[in-house]
Amino acid sequence: HSSAVKMEKPMLMLAFTCKKCHERSSHIISKQAYTSGTVLVQCPGCKNRHLIADHLKIFSDHRINIEDILALKGESVTVTPEDLAFEDIPEKLRDLIGHHAKD
């Protein structure tokens, strides 16, 4: 008799300020979707949709992600938790990853 071990899928958290309405929000996305699929997230304030990754070439002729999109605009993405503020972490994840955020 063998028992299956359930492994959770790797997830990514992103936090950003919407350039349209200036609301800050955070979102949890699948790492697989970010590295292989197309990902849009919706601003909870103005409901604008932001393109995060497009490896399926739905919106672009090239595989692209938010790091590429911002680099084209002369901006950059922080990919480590150093700039993460505690308020950026969704409440349900604060106990899990809160120790990575600044006070």
C-alpha cells in the first residue's frame, strides 16, 4: 500500500501599483503560468487588466513577461522580497511569508 504525497504547485506573488488608478495590490499566480503561459491580473480598483506574461503569444509576436515589458519602458522589476512591504502580502499568506517583508 502506497500513499501519494500531495505537492503544492509552485506559486509566485507579485505586488504593484496600477499606473491608471494608483491602487497598490498583490496577486498570487502559478509559476508555471508565468514561465510558460499567458497571465493577466485585474486591478481591484479600476478593474484594468495588466499583462504579466505572454508566452503563448496572444498579445505579442514574442514570448514576453513583465520584466521584459517594463525593461522596454526603462523600468525594472524587483524579483526578491527585499522591497516587499508587509501590506503587500495577502492576509491569508502573512503567517506563511510575513517574515520576508519589511516592518
